[in-house]
Amino acid sequence: MTHLQDNKPESQRLEEFFGKQWQIYQKVLNNNYMGHREIYHVLQEFIINYFQNPFKLLDLGCGDASFISQALLNTKIAFYYGIDLSIPALEIAKENLARINCDKNLISGDFSQLDSILDSSPEHKFDAIFMSFALHHQPLEQKYFFIEKFHKLLNSGGVFILIDVVRPHTEDRDTYIRRYLDIAKQDWLLVTPEEYSMLEEHMLSSDFPETQQTLQEISQKIGFMRFECLYCDALNTTQLLCFYKG
Ligand SMILES: C[S@@+](CC[C@H](N)C(=O)[O-])C[C@H]1O[C@@H](n2cnc3c(N)ncnc32)[C@H](O)[C@@H]1O
């Protein structure tokens, strides 16, 4: 059953911001500028192999769920729980997820208010917690706080799966973002100059990619049993990481 709850997002500002950017993001997805096709192919293989029994997945910042809905085809997904600030994106997610045969719950809300969102739900524990291109907006302390919470919300044997921009340890934030923007300027041919300016402004103000080493240290401090990188793109900008609860 799918519930589209229209609750009180405190982050009105963030919701409006992502609403405006949504059209650009659609263009990025449709043209595979961020490499979603390759990453989600690896993700699907992983899910099929790792979850041999029915499993529950929490997707934070699910957006329109266009890629996760494909990756969940032919898997043992029993329950999909998606949270996003953007109501228009969730409306599309509902359509995209229609092809997945499982229970579904789509919630409009701020994932930093996870406790209050999940309190109203009977399904408190998950086998997989998934975040795709949504964690890097948070400052480092907040990332730690979230990942610690995910550890508590996972069943034993569960896994936190992170797809995100990750910078090499040889690059600081500014160098990484400048390099990323240079790639976008050169290769994202259908992005207009106006859209590129919005992307640039967004990345310079809101993106805080960590290194794989920092994320691994967080994983160890919190008590995850194992940390693994399943995929790194050829441009060394994006990774698929697994934090295993054990
Ligand atoms: C770059 S999009 C990624 C969408 C999708 N996960 C994907 O990989 O294609 C980031 C998404 O995170 C959502 N988001 C960002 N901050 C959020 C927050 N604090 N609470 C809920 N959703 C958030 C945005 O609305 C947006 O849909």
C-alpha cells in the first residue's frame, strides 16, 4: 500500500530549492551525466546477491525513485519506504515504483527529522538503508550523526548503502568541486549556461563531499563490522559504498 503523507516539512526553504533544481536534475538523469546507469547496475547485482530473503529498504532523499525502482526489479524487496522533501518528486516516485511488487510508503518530510517520521510508523527497523546523492549536503558532524542513527535502525545483517560524490584524499573540497564543474562544463552538453550557473552556485554553496577514508573511519567508530567500496567511476568523482552491520 502506498501512503503519500503531506506532513509539515520544517525545511520549506530546502524543499523550494530542490523543486527549482528538479528540472535540471531530470536532464542529468536522462542523459546519464552523473553515471547513474553504471552505478545502479552494480547496485542491482549487489541487492540480488546480498538479499536472498524478503527485505525492507529505507530510501532517504529518494527523489523520483526512477533508478532505484529499476534496480529493485527481480529482487526480493518486501517493503520500500521512501522519504523526500519534494512532493512533486514523490508523485513521480509513486508512478515509477508501481512496477515493483511490494508494500510501499512514500513520505514527504525532512530526513533530519527521521525520529518523528518513523515514530508514526510501525516499521522501525530495516535490512537496507539507502542514500543516493543526498548525504553530501550535510556537514561532517551531521553525516556522523545520521550514519550512527542508521546503524541503530538496521536489523542485524543489515547494510547502509551510500551512493554519493566522494573526493580523492589528494583533493580538498574546492579542488574537487572545481574539477567536477569543469567536467560538467565540458561533457554535460545539453545543460544550458543558465542551468550551469545554477549548478555551480548549488555545488559551491551546498556540496561537502568527504573522502572514502573519512567515511571508512566513521564506519569503524560507529561499529559497523565491515566497509566496502563496490564501485568508483572512471573520473574518480562518485562511489558506491556499503557499511555492513554484521
Ligand atoms: C540529488 S537528488 C537524488 C535523488 C535520488 N536519490 C537519486 O539518486 O537520483 C537529492 C534528493 O534528496 C532530497 N533531499 C535533500 N535533502 C533532504 C532532506 N533533508 N530530507 C529529505 N529529502 C532531502 C532532495 O529533495 C532530492 O530529491
